Amino acid sequence: MKICVCIKQVPDAKEVRLDPVTNTLAREGVQSIMNPFDEHALEEAVRLRESVGGEVVAVSMGPPQAEAMLREAISCGADRAVLVSDRAFAGADTWATAYTLEHALRRIGDFDLILCGKQAIDGDTAQVGPGLATRFAIPYVACVQKIRHADATGLVVERMMDDGYDVVAVDYPVLLTVVKDINEPRVPSLKGKMKAKKETILHLNAADIGAEPAAIGLAGSPTRVVKVFPPEARGGRAMLSGTVDEQVAQLAERLRRYL
Amino acid sequence: MLQVSEELCIGCGLCEESCPFAAIAVVDGLAVVGDTCTLCGACVESCTPGALTIVLAEKSGATRLTDWSGVWVYAEFRKGELAPVSLELLGIGRQLADTRGVPLAALLIGAETGDAARQLIGHGADTVYLVEDPALALFREEPYAAVATAAIRRFRPEIVLAGATAIGRSFIPGVATLLDAGLTADCTALAIRAEDGALLQTRPAFGGNIMATIVCEESRPQMATVRPKVMKALVFDAQRQGEVVVLDTTAGQLASRVQVLESVVGQAAEVNIQEADILVSGGRGLESAEGFALLRRLAEVLGAKVSASRAVVDAGWIPYPHQVGQTGKTVAPKLYIACGISGAIQHVAGMQTAETIVAINRDPNATIFSVADYGIVGDLSEVIPKLIDKIEELRQR
Ligand SMILES: Cc1cc2nc3c(=O)[nH]c(=O)nc-3n(C[C@H](O)[C@H](O)[C@H](O)COP(=O)(O)OP(=O)(O)OC[C@H]3O[C@@H](n4cnc5c(N)ncnc54)[C@H](O)[C@@H]3O)c2cc1C
Ligand SMILES: Nc1ncnc2c1ncn2[C@@H]1O[C@H](COP(=O)(O)O)[C@@H](O)[C@H]1O
């Protein structure tokens, strides 16, 4: 089975902060990490290969630095990795990202299964996976919390819903987006780390994947950010004081409108 | 792309300071654009010499914007009930439609929808487009996306809103892709730009550390999913008049390669923490799974649901659907009571838009206090029982 995992490099949330005075992101040494949901997608891909056989290809669209993350993916079990990188991709929204990934994946090979994270934690949109599947005209299941059964023809999975979960059956080719509950990602093995060091990572640019210039990056993005600003500061902060009983009484009083 | 004019750039560094993404820097007296540029335009505004410009490539087959008119809300209907967020969306949808001077419609998809259409009209819809079929009883992405896309293509609304729920966030991106439309996820504010009537869509990004306002200038419809609980529903008016338009489906639209074998409703009322008005949330400070018994008692007197930090979900004290935060759910209740939660940024990202936040923690330096409206420093095993008593006492009076 040919499995593709889409992974994105994102800034570590702990370090991203907007300076309230200058209105810019505090940038000192902001580390990049593999999007947490994508770690789970990768782990699930590797587990599936271990059970049904095949190949796992990790694909990322991003700047050259994302190569380090792709090596990490190899150390965690991906067979090979592809970096889709071009200055012309800058400013891509989810429409343009899905378009670009679609063209890259068509170039790389025919996949039975595409795995994505539920969402990337920088934008939190959860749109690229469904967009990508729709572009391929293949079915997709979002927010998968468990793969109950996998064989050579298809899958039975549990998808998280707001009121519980649905059990759904689907044949390949299919795209899944996964949530954190699906598995516990492994730590890289020594053998994996060695492989990651040696492996050549294929680089593809806009021309390589045959992308239309008008459909990538900012030009291809129907949405445009017109303003960024810090969230409204939360007002009226009050540390209650006095004995525990007094504090509890003050609190209960203030919560009255919610009772 | 972002272009730097070598003639005009004086290397002053204003752009470097203004860039939220650290993507532009002055090197040898000239601004150089890096790979992290998102073309947000902050530097262009800041550049006094006017050396920076964003150059857009022409996109072929531009949409005729004037062909699209009206505001639509996707009315989410599952297992005999309308999702509350759909009514909230009719509230904001009404405002947007009135500002634009256009009608407001709801798109209702499902089976045996009963009086749901009446509900939608009573909450502000002028028209309900109803797509009803037994094949739509259970949610499946493909048929939902197909019927919604067909309806939108036919009636051409300029704006389409949906709840940022499991269902909305699953199939609406498919619809946007089929329509080649822009889609903004999980918005917390919507408004109409006076100059050109464009929809201003505001949403948190980077775990809520920054807010971004997004527009779709050249494509239609302008689509957004909206976080539950941030918009206000209108009061139901049984007298309101509206029209129900039944739409036909085709076999092709209803076909799906995904088969729902079973739909398991968790302790439904408990699990859907995004729709709760009050959340009582527990962290590692509860010390064990049994600690949640105390929280459930507090939740009961408040009519609240129970949520949790990741640490306790990972510890197996409570299932994942209850997790709040960056890798869990984003919630915006009226009241959020954090008990024994330290306030890690990944947790705060998921709850900071709550109307009122209360923190109970025995560590006076816990970061949760910096986002709390009211904080109590104390041991929760002492504070919570007292709070329960006090609330019961207030209730009796
Ligand atoms: C990529 C990534 C994603 C993450 N996503 C999420 C997410 O979605 N949601 C999330 O919540 N976390 C998330 N985390 C984890 C997050 O960083 C914190 O580790 C987690 O939120 C801590 O949970 P906690 O506050 O319950 O535990 P702790 O940090 O251990 O805090 C426990 C608190 O309880 C207090 N306490 C202890 N005993 C008592 C008592 N008897 N009475 C009163 N107070 C007491 C302590 O003073 C302390 O402040 C993520 C982390 C990473 C790296
Ligand atoms: N630039 C990218 N490269 C590879 N995969 C991506 C990229 N952006 C998004 N994805 C995938 O799409 C998922 C959802 O991302 P998003 O829609 O941005 O929240 C992520 O978890 C990834 O699996």
C-alpha cells in the first residue's frame, strides 16, 4: 500500500507572542516543530505499513528549513520524504496549499491512502486535508480517532463527532485527517536516525510539479489577510482575598448572573 | 510577491520592525524578503519611503462579483435537532444581510427535519432551502458537500456561513474547494466593509496569540465557519414569515463512497463541550481520576459540563473529547472555571475567549491567573466543596 503523510512545520506555540506595544510577533529564537497532529498522522502511517505492508512517503510544502523536519519524519519511520518548496508558494492560504500539495502528490505517485493532521496549529484551519481530497475527487474522513480495521482494500475507522463518534467504512483511495487520540507517536530509533542522516530528500519546485503561477502562493489564494492585531486584553482581573470562606463568598456573589 | 525597490529603499529598518513574521530584514542597507513572508502587507504600510509593493499575479476567469447576492447560513441538523450554532449564525447573518440590503436564507440538509424550517424562519431566515432525503439522515461528507455545492451554484449567495463544528469543519472545506471559493475557519467576528461590501472575517491565529482579519476580494461566495457561542441568536418570533423552498436531489449527489456503519452517541449532553454555557475544567491538580467526582458535583449545581486539560486526558482520567486547548477543542463558554490547571499556553489557546474565567489553584504564581477574571489561591479539595455549598445557598434564597 502506498501511503502519503502531509506534514507541516509550524512555530512552537510556547514561543509565539505578539508584543503588545509594537504589535509584532516576538521572534527571539522561535523554534520550529512538526505540527503535533501530523506526528500522529505519521505514526499511524508507519503502523499501517507495519501491519499491511507498503511505503510511507512524507510530504511537506514549506521553506528549505522544513527539510530538518522531514528528516525527523524519516527517523520516525517514513521511507522517504519530499519537500515542495518555492518562493512563489509564499502567502498560500488553504486553497493554494491544497492545490500545491495536489500537484506535488500527482507528481510523486499514486497513493492509496493520504493522511493529514486534523489541523496545523499555526493557522488552526483544518481545511487543507478536506480540500486536498476534494481536489483528488477521493472520499475523506475528518477527525479520525481510531482505525478499527485495515486491509488491502479499505478501512473501518472511528471519526470523532461533537456528540460521540461514527464508525465508517471506506475503500481506498481515501484521505483521513487524524486527531491526537489515535495513537502515541514513537520516539525515533537509532536505526531511524541513521537512515534520516543519509537519506536524500527530493526537492520539488513550482515548475517541477507543473503548478500554474496564478494558482499558487498569494496570487492563488482567495483569502487575504488585511490586518493582524493583538487579542483584546482581558479586563477586570481580580484576585480575591481573605479567608477561603470569604473568597468563596465573593466569587459566588460575582457568579450570580450565571446561576 | 513582495517587491523591494532598490531605488527607494533607504535601509531604515521600519519594515523589519513591523513584520509580524520576522520575514523581512535589512541586509547591507537593503530590505530582503525571507521565506516566512505571508504577504500580509504590514511592512508595506510601515514603509515611509514607499519602497515595498505587493504584486499580485492576474488570476484568469475572475468571478463577476455582482452575480452573487444574499447571505446564507448552513443549518446543521443531526438526529432530530438543529445545532444551536445555526441559530446563532442566523443572528449575525441577519445583521450582515440587513447591512447589505439582501435577504437571509438558511440551507437545511437532512432527513425528517420536522419543524426545523419554522424554527429557522422564527430565528431570522427569510427563506429556507430544504434538501431532505433519507440518504442524508446520517452525516457523510460527499453527499452533504454535493447538495450544498449544487444549491450554492444555483442561487449564488455572496456569503455562506457555517458553524465551526465537527460537521461544519468537515464538509464545508470540501464545498469551498468545489466552488473555488475562499474559506476562513473558526471566525469570532464578522462585519461588512463599508467601501465595497466585502465580508471582514476575524479569527484568532497562532493559538490565539494574534487576531487576523481576512477578506475574499475576488471570489464568491465568501465563506466562513464560525465558532459556536460567540454570536447571539435572535429571540424566536413565531409570527415571522418566510418561505420554504424544497430542492430536489439527484442520485449522483446522494452517492457516497463512505458508509456509516454505526453512529455512537457518547454521553451526548456531556461530551459536546463546545456548546456549553458553563464549563468546569479540571487539571492535574485534581490529583486522580476520582478528583473528577468533585468537579461533576460542581458542574451539576451550575448546570455545567466538565472539560479538562491535556495532562489529565493523557493520564486517562477523562476521555479526549473533553480536552480543551490547542490539540483539543476550542471553547468559548460564558463561564469557564479552571480547577488545578496551570495555564500552559496550549491550554489557554483553547479557552481564552470565554466571557468570564475563574481560576482555582494553590500556586499563587500559576500563569492561569494572568488570564483569569477571578482567582482563588487555595487547595481545590477545600475550595470546591465550599463553593458548591455557597452556590446552593444562593440558589435557595
Ligand atoms: C504540542 C503541544 C500541544 C498541547 N496541547 C494541549 C491542549 O490542547 N490542552 C492542554 O490543556 N494542554 C496541552 N498541552 C500541554 C500543556 O503544555 C500542559 O502540559 C498542560 O496543559 C498541563 O496540564 P495541567 O494544567 O492540568 O497540569 P500541570 O501543569 O501539572 O498543572 C497542575 C496545576 O494544579 C495546581 N494544583 C496542584 N494541586 C492542587 C490542589 N490540590 N489544589 C489546587 N491546585 C492544585 C498546581 O499548582 C498546577 O498549577 C500541549 C503541549 C504540547 C507540547
Ligand atoms: N504546507 C503544508 N505541507 C504539508 N502538509 C500540510 C501543509 N499545510 C497543511 N498540511 C496538512 O494539512 C493538515 C491541516 O492543515 P490546516 O488546514 O492548515 O489546518 C495538516 O495537519 C497537514 O497534514
